[in-house]
Amino acid sequence: MQRNENQSDMHNFLKHKCPPISPPTILPRLSYAIDKNNFHRRNTHMLFYLWLNNCQEFWFFPIGFTSTYVQGYFWDSEKWTSGYVKKEMLYAFF
């Protein structure tokens, strides 16, 4: 997961698409995860829990897909923060 370095420019693009509420406090188990190949453009504006290859895991609200990245918001324990995830880093999702 990467925070956008051009936060102000990206904020103008994302400001109306932020998730309306905080994510659930209960975290899903990896054993219930879905294969990363099923994570695609039709999964925008929905809440997902992501597991990355580097052992990071977090709630994510995707708003756009490119050939390399998924753009959206990730939950940082307090608030939604705009950023992106490289598709190659995705291990699984729920």
C-alpha cells in the first residue's frame, strides 16, 4: 500500500468517493479469502479486506483500476486515507 505523494491533487479526484463509514472491527480470516485473480474493475466502491505479499493487511475501498495499480482508500486505524496498491503485491482479498 502506498500513500499518494500528490495528496492534494488526488484528494480533489477522490473527495466525493470516500467510504461513508468506518470498516467493521471484526477482521476476516485468510482461510476465507478469495483468489487475487478475481479482484477486478467491477469491484469498485465496495469494501474489501486485502492481504499483501509483504504480510500487510488492511481494509480497502477501491475506486479505480489501472493495468498496474488499484486506487482507493485504505483504513489507517482512525480514518480513510487515499492511496494505491500495486496489483502484483495483492495476495488475497475478502
